[in-house]
Amino acid sequence: MCELLALNANTPTDMGFSFRGLSRRGGASGEHADGWGLASFTPDGHPDRPSLTLLREEAPAAFSALADQLAERSPKALVSIAHIRKATRGVVALENCHPFSRRWGGQTWVFAHNGDLQGAIALGDRYLPDGSTDSEAAFCWILEQLDHSGVDSSNAAAVFEQLHHCAAQLAERGTFNALISNGQWLFVTATSRLHLLTRRAPFCKATLADPPLQVDFSALTTSNDVVTILSTEPLTTDEHWQPFQAGESLLLQAGEVIQRSRHGVRPAPAAQTPVP
Amino acid sequence: MCELLALNANTPTDMGFSFRGLSRRGGASGEHADGWGLASFTPDGHPDRPSLTLLREEAPAAFSALADQLAERSPKALVSIAHIRKATRGVVALENCHPFSRRWGGQTWVFAHNGDLQGAIALGDRYLPDGSTDSEAAFCWILEQLDHSGVDSSNAAAVFEQLHHCAAQLAERGTFNALISNGQWLFVTATSRLHLLTRRAPFCKATLADPPLQVDFSALTTSNDVVTILSTEPLTTDEHWQPFQAGESLLLQAGEVIQRSRHGVRPAPAAQTPVP
């Protein structure tokens, strides 16, 4: 199993504080020592559309000089997705590190997953995994479904419905806590462990659980800022993290939840099911 | 066309100084504003084998906060490969940014290219491009050739011969200045523009051409360090950069050239040739 972290905000925001909490679990205080990754959609260079930076490393985040550097100062982004990996399927290698990225509908999409999926996932001929994880196969399968659905990639509501439908099908095969983004908005879905926290005015101090570190967001923000953080486990000890309900999917934009849906989560059957 | 930068050293070495020179050309003093990337093989986490970090951004390096951070302090690596892109084939998008990475022979291989190749490159069924550049197609084709050759991926001399043979075939289609590495050694080939510089004791001061910046390597190194830099254009004004001969390929390990070969470069024919 792995751990997820994401940010969605209405103003370019540094995720360093939260990333420090996550990366500590990548081999130091946690067992997720098999690689890590960070995708950030920043307004750098292209003011009209956020541009994507993707960074992946096949070594433990807790001992990575680059992860340490990013914990001090990470790209100021509108959407960020981070992941630390504990290998359950696939070797320890760069191509098995999340986030994964692929092109669909004229946009680049980024995906990270926590969980295990049973059985082989049927692949089409357009999206084929580079690595050997169930996660990347699930991402390829999702993109194939989007492609076949004929949905317009700029129609957030329609894409949300498709993604939620895919999430419900994948949830029948096991644990599917996942994050998907095109930089415009962030889709989040959970079958087991995922927490949400929105920071907005009046901003307060927050204390990281590990390492014990405090930050005063009132000194770092303006009163208009809205910043939502998603994390497998609550990262701070003095804020109200909301757990996801099993089967819940959210669509976020500019730090706000703009769409919400829930499917019934059935436990994965013992025998391998046909391809979802 | 694009610009290449690489480092190969016998001790983990920061490429920040050279990277600063390169990244300035990515949209500020140069026209290579369509994305950039950096692959580093560092000893972080896995002392037995270098681990790979891969970072790509679809925005200009010259205006990227992350590129700026890496110019101050980049991962201390045994092999690093950087690239700034000026799009000639394929849209400005993450999946078209170099370096590319793929798995072959139980190792992850990294590839960056400067040049243009004529005609469609025949692809097999194992390595398919994610993006739409001639460069990534060439990389996939090379890996397919390595795969079919039956060569042992740990046999440096045999892999060098195969790569040089592939480079000669690709050179018939246009400009092929390229870098390939598995973290153990670095393969370098050129048909037109590429320069090499080896720094070893006694270390001196060096002055970056742009921005004008001086570094005293004698203060940053030990007398045993051997560091070779490859760059499309010489980055410093007071060191002896050696230009590659057309058709020359080198194999580097621990900062030293361990193998060398040269093929005849024929100009690409006007009509499209059959697949190489």
C-alpha cells in the first residue's frame, strides 16, 4: 500500500509543509520506502494554462536530497499530487512510481493510487503501461474508457460522471483510493482511507504530526486564499480533517468541492472477477 | 532543435553550475522554451546501485522556479542528463519533454536527443511512444533493436557496439546527437554539435558564459574527482571544450572515456528512406 497527498487551491500554493509530513513516512517514520513522486500544475511560463512538472524517484523519499529540498520549497501550484510507494505489485523502479501521466483529449492527465486491485485489468491498444503495477494498468483502463465514452474532455461534469463510474467498477476489485487531475480540476475518490482539509480565512497555526513542526498560515496567505489538502492520513494534529466515506468521489476546483457522488462499495470477491 | 547537457563522474557530483548555464538558454538567452527535463542517477537510498530521479516540465526552464532551485543545488549524481526543448515535432506537452525513460534488460534507461530525423520510424510492439516526437520514437526503436539483438544488458562493450550501430542507422535520417544511460555508464553520440570537457586535478576556476558567474572547483572537489561534462555548446569561457567529430560515439564510466567508435555520416537523402 502507498500514501497519497494532493493540493487544490485558488492561488498558486507551496505544498512543502504537507510534503514534509508525507516524505517522512517514506522510509523514516513509515514503511513506504520504494519510491515517490510529485506532479505540480504551476502557472510558470504559461499564464493562460497551468504547466505540468512531474518528478519521480525510485529511492525512499525520507532519505532523498531532492525530496528534502521540495519539503523546504515546492513549486507554487494550483494542483499538486504526491505519492510515496510501498511496492506490492511491480519491482522498485522509476516506471512503477506514481504519479503516472498520459495524454487524453488534448490534455495531460496525472494519476496516483493507493490500494490493491485483484485480477488482470483488460487493456486496449491505445494506453499501455510502461511499468508493471496494477495502478498504472487501472489508469490506462480509465483513459481507454474515457476515450470510448466520447465525452468532451473540457466538460468537467461529464468527465466527473465517467471517472466516478470507472471508480465504482474498479472498487469491485479491491481498494481504490485515487487522484486524477488535468490541472484545471482534481478528481478524488476513495474506498477506504482518505482525508480532506480545507484551509480558508481566518487562517490559523497548524502543527505537523511528524516531524513536530508548526506553521502559521495567517502569515503566508491572503484572506481570499482557499486551499484544500487531501491525504491518506491526517498530517496535522490540530485541524479538522474529514474522512471520506467509502465509495465517495469529489471534484475540486480552485480549492472548492464542485461536485460529489457516492457509489456502493462491495467487498472484492474471493475469485477473480471478469474485467470491469 | 534542442540542447543537451550531461555529467558523468566518479563521485556524486552536483550539476547545478552547468545546469544554470543551460537553463538560461531555455527561454531567456536562448529560444528553447518548450519544456525541459533532468534525469539523475544518485546513490541516495540504495548504496548498491544508483537510483533514478526523473523530472520533466512543459514550461520554459528559464522561468521555472524548480529549474532555478536545481541551478542552486541539483542532486549529487554519478550520471545526470538534462535537456531543454525547442519543439520541432510534437506539441508542447510533458510527454514530449526529454529525457525519456524505459525499462530494458532489468534496468531503467534514460534518453535525450538533439536533432531532427526524417521519415516515420518503424515501431515494434514492445516499446511504443507516449508522446509524438521523433526522438521518443527513435528511443523506442533503439530499445527494440537491443531487445532483438540478444545482447546482455550488463555487458557494456556489447551494448556500446549495439548503440553505436543504431546511432549510425539513425544518422542516415538526419541529425542525431544523443545521450543514453542506465546509471552505470553513459553513451554519447553526435552527428553535428556536441562538446566534451573533463575536469580533474588540479582543479581551477571556471567562468560561465551566461549568466557571467565564476566557480572555483578546487574548493568543491577532492584531488581524486574526475568529472566529465557533455554539452551542445561550451558553457564556460575559460576551459578547453572538445568538439565531437561527426559520427563519433563514446562510452563513459566514472568520468572516463572507456570506449570510442566512429561511423561515416552521410547526409540524409532528400526522399524518405525505408525504415532504418
